[in-house]
Amino acid sequence: MTDGPAVEVRQVTKQFPGFARQPGSEVVAVDDVSLEICDGEFFSLLGPSGCGKTTTLRMIAGFEHPTTGEIYIHGKPMGLTPAHLRNTNMVFQSYALFPHMSIADNVAFGLKMRKVPRDETRRRVQDALDMVRLSNYGQRKPSQLSGGQQQRIALARALVNRPEVLLLDEPLGALDLKLRKEMQIELKTLQREVGITFVYVTHDQEEALTMSDRIAVMHGGRVLQVGPPIEIYERPNCRFVADFIGDTNLVDGVVQSQSGQEVTVHVDDEISFVVESDETFTTGTEVTVAVRPEKIRLLPVPTQGEPNSFPAKIDQMVYVGTDSRFKVRLSERVVLSVRQQNVISTSDPTAYYDAGAESIWAVWLRDAARILRN
Amino acid sequence: MTVGQAQQEKRGLLRPVGWRSGIQTLILIAPSLFWLVVFFAVPLIIVFVYSFLRRGPYGQIVWEFNLGNYARFFDPLYLNIFVRSFKIAGITTVVSFLVGYPVAYWIATRPVKTRTTLLLLLIIPFWTNFLVRTYAWVLILRDSGLINNALIGLGIIQQPLPLFGTDLAIIIGLVYGWFPDMVLPCYASIERLDFSLVEAAQDLYANELSAFLRVIIPLTLPGIVAGSMLVFIPALGAYVTPDLLGGAKSMMIGNVIQSQFLSVRDYPFGAAFSFVLMAAMLVATLVYFRVSRRTS
């Protein structure tokens, strides 16, 4: 079973017929995507709606078939194999529990279709219900369960079949925030326990960062970046990824000079940023500098020896409990978002920053920013 | 009138109190009540009373209570017609389902705009008078009709097929006549079906047949039950279709009742037969709903 990666998507393109099936009006949902998903990995496909993540998932499941390219599951090419002959199972966004069957019959459905002996089916169904901590709910109907419970049954119904790959299509989308956070942890724990490869589709970047071993960020049918959460967050490789994952300040500039890893980017007449980069840039290249709001410090004095230390004016400040959010103006054109943790409980950050509003310094380390090619 | 008064007025209409509420309710239901009493309850009672009376020598009503009309129903002649009518109505219902359900499924899975057009196309023929449409089947099915002429013309058969005047002709006519009554309720429940459930079944290793039998059919059962009742009940009491398309041997309950009232002028027996038919329909309906509720 372990020939090659759990799932390999190789140069897959998916076109849907467009308006009135006229040639030339096809919609390209997935555009030359290649991915390798390892055994036992929690892999997320992350992107805004319409980016092709769900289509990719549905092609792995067998509900759609690639226009060109091939999908391999443990080394076996899937071709036009229909969903019911694939060793994958899916957790649907709407849960898709069969409303006319009891919970136990729902969970047993896949085993029944595979003609697993009745005794074994009963035992495995009970194990699956135990696993999602709904042991005594077997005789109920789906409509008698809450959203969170239905979601766990959907999970049990898929996992009871011990699939090679579990596919999850925004399974937490319909839950409220608090329950969603709980389920994120629960899902991640469950995945570690059962050791099954999870392919998880979401548009919620925080969810992807929390749960995934690796994330593929998709946009416009293409995969922009694949990597572990830290890499995706700290070292985005393009403007879209930097902007989509978390908050970020994007400042346009032109490369002025480079010495070693230090690149100086001219922003306007008043300011230039110094950014560390492994890449080599030729002078005059138009680039974007990305700085996360939480990496910028606001200090009452300039920092010696740090090139990214600018006098700033506070345009706006919002207190949000755990931290305070600022808009600080470095120049006529450059306004940055800054987030400061409210570390000292007794002090009123408003008063503190009001006092220093005229003479505050925004500082960040040169490896805190990223330089992105346009 | 101030805003406050207007609001009070409105509240009064929505939540009437005391004797006013009773009168308002009565006024509102009076037209329907009148209609039901005068055109449904009273005739029904008259027919019910007649069914226990006796026919006089000249077809008049003799006021003499007896159960003879109901006993006559068990005459093999009438019992046969009764059983055959059930058989024809049953076959009609099954055939309507087998033909209508795929049509409903196909329409319900088209794009939304196309669906409206297709439903319209389905219904348009039924804007024509029922009698005319049934008579059209006479022209199609009779010995020198469209089908036989075409088959003979093509040299496929020498003698015309005996289509006209058979049970087959009646069934064809009934299926045709109540086709939309099967398609529309099925369409309504298929259209409401959450197709991710079908995908879920396929994802759980169900092939297309299993997914159809275990998910699609059970979840659209309400539509199937409604459609079947809408076809079965009128088919059981059919009169025009067997009269035009059936032969002398293909009488159905409806024809017996008609002849008792209009030709034989035995009102009491016709009335009794009507009530037996109604009772049978009631039982059939109850059984059907009981069964379908258990399975769904």
C-alpha cells in the first residue's frame, strides 16, 4: 500500500464546459496543478472560493476526472476510476448524512456496501462511534443531533472504512466559532491517532495554520506555494500568499542596491527599507516588501544600528483586548498596520501612545520583512 | 386615523377576541363551507340513502330499506369487474411510475431555466379537452389507425394488431391521461433532493444502482406516494377512457356505475356500487400511506 506518496497529483488540469457548451467558453477550474501528499500527513488546500481547491479534492475522490494529467493514490493511477471503486472517503461540507437512516446505519453504510460480515460491521461501527465520543447515539436519526455531533458522525462514517486517504471539504464551515476551534484540535488529535492521510480543504487560513503539517495555497486554479505553516506564514513566496495568510503590510518599492543578503529598497524620497533575502536582485527591479503588523515595534526612541527604524505618526489606534492595533504613518505615502500586545495590564495603551504620538519610532528587524517579486 | 389606531386595527384582525373571533371565522369560511355542504355533503348523503333503497319497475325509487344492492355487488359478474378495475388501475400506476419517474428525474437534473421550459412542454398537451385527447388515441390505436397502418405499410405485419378495445388500450389511455400527475410530485421531491447525499453514497462504495435504491428512492418516496395516489384513484374510477378505448368486455367500475344510472336506471344499485368504490379507495389509500410511512 505504501508505493509512493499517499496522493500524487501530476500536472492536472480540469476544464468545465462553459456557457451553452460552446468551445472557447470553458472554465479552467484547476490549471496544471502538481502535488505530492505524504502518507500520514495532514495536508491542507487553502485558498479563496473559486480557487480550485474543492475541484482538486473532488478529483481525488473520483467525483470529477482530470481533463489532462493524472492522479495517483499510493502509486496507482486513478484514471477514470469512479468514486465507489476508490479507497478514499470524504467528509462533506453539509455532512451529507442520510436522513432516512439511523446513525448506526449511516456509519455502517460503507461496510455494508463492501459486504463486511455483520458481526465485524457491528463491532467496527461501535468502535467508530466510541472514537467520536457518541457511543450511545447509534439508534438516533441525524436530525436529532446537533451540528457538531452530525459533523463527528460524518467523520466516523468515513473513518470506519479505514480509507487510504480521508478527504475533508470545509467540514467545519457550518459550525460556530467556538465549536470550530474545539473541533480543529479534536480533528488534529484524531488524525494523529488513526495515522490516516487527511486532505483538508478550507478557505480559513487560521484553520489551515492550526491543523496542517503542510499547506498548499491555491489561487485561480494554480498552486502558488506548498510548505509547512511556518514557511507559508513567515516566508510567503508571492504577494498573494503574503496577503491571504494573516495580515500584512505590502509596500511597493524599487531595488536600490544589494550587498550580500541585504537588499535596500527605495520606497519614496523619505524612506528606504533594508530587507534580508537569499535571492539576487538587479538594481531598478520593482518589488513589494511585506512586513507583518506584529513584527513592527513602536518605541519612544530610535534603535541604534537598525536600518529599519523610522519616525512615525499614529493615525489611528484600536484597543482589542489582547492587543492594540495602530495605523502609523511613516511618510506621505506609507501607512503601516502595527499590532502591539498589551503586555502590561495596568497601563492604558491609549494614554501611552497618545503621549508619544508626536515622537514614536517604528522598528523592525531586517529579517522580519520579506521581499517579493511583482 | 393615527398610526396607533391603525396598529390596533391590525392587531384586532390578527388576534380577534371573544364572540367577534367566532363570527369572523364563520364569515371567512362561509364560502367554502357552503360549497362543500351543497355540492359535496348533500349529494353524498342522497346517494348514500339511495344505496339502501330499491328500484321500482319503471326505474323509480321505492322507499324500502334493504341491503340487497350491496349483496348484488358479490355477484361474480360485478366482482370480476371490480377486481379487473383494480388490476388495470394498479398496472397503470406502476407503468406511470416506471415511465414518469425517469422523466421527472431527467427534468429535475437540468439547469433551472431549462426545467421551467420542460415542465411547460409536459403540461401544454393537457390544456386540450380530455375527451378530445382520449379520442385521439382511438385514431392511433384502432385497426385502421396510425400504428397499424404504419406497421402494415412497412410490411412488418399483415393483419392489424388487436390494440383497440383491449385492456392494453385502456392502460395506454390512462397512463397518458394521468402522466403529469405522476411526474409533477416526483419532480418536486427529486428537485428538493440533496445530491451530495448521492455523492456520499457513491463515496461509501455504493454503485449507481445501490445509490439509487438506497438513497434516491427512499428520499423521494413522498413524491412517489403522492404521484401514485394521484394516478391510482382516478384510474380506478375511470369512465371516459375505458368507454372510448375499451371494448365490450373491458368494462370498469366507472362504466358499471354510469350504465346503472343512465341506461338501466337502477339508481340504488349505482349508488351502492359508488359507495363500494369509495370504500375501496379509502382502504387502498390508508394501506398505501401506512406502508410508505413505515419504509420512509
